[in-house]
Amino acid sequence: MTSMWQNANVIWMHTQDSSETQLPDIAAVDLAVSMASAGYYQCMSAATCGGQSAQNKNKINNLLDNAPASYKGALLQISTGEYHYMCTRNNNFTNRSQKGMLVVKETNNAKKK
């Protein structure tokens, strides 16, 4: 697991019930597995999310063919740093790749708070 997930504060998550005013604590590993699987898995352990866990749900296809076509995702506040990411779904190592870098810097406004 990368530091991006460990340094993320979850503001909103697609699994959040609209009646909930407080988002339950989401472990970094659960956030990472949800993002990596496009929401196919909600968490790693059955103790956390039951049948939606990587532990209980059928294995995801290596091409993500059984993952949802769209993903509502999460709203994250990420700590200052440099984070690298890639798309595994649209990645053919011979002629295309989708990789990126996210740079989060502290602004003057953030320093004043």
C-alpha cells in the first residue's frame, strides 16, 4: 500500500448512507482496495463490510471485467507530498500506459490557519 492512502483523510465515500452525518472511520487499506477495484470490493475484511469484502466476494477479474463500469469514488483530503499512480485497466505495456503524478503543496492560505 502506498503513502497516498495512508495520508488521505476521507471526507465522503460512495458507501456512505445519505442519512449519516458522520463518516465512519475508513482504514487506509480499505480505501486502497475500494479504489483499486473500482468499488467492486468495499474493504479487505469480512468483519468490516461483510459480503462486500475482498475476503468474501468472488475474485475480481484480472482485466476488471466484473468491476463496475463507473465508480462514484470518494472525496479525499490528501496530505502534502508527491504521489504516483497508474491505471491498470487501460495499460498495455507495449504501446500505451496511463500513469500520473499528483503533487500536493501547502498554500499560503493553509499556512495561516
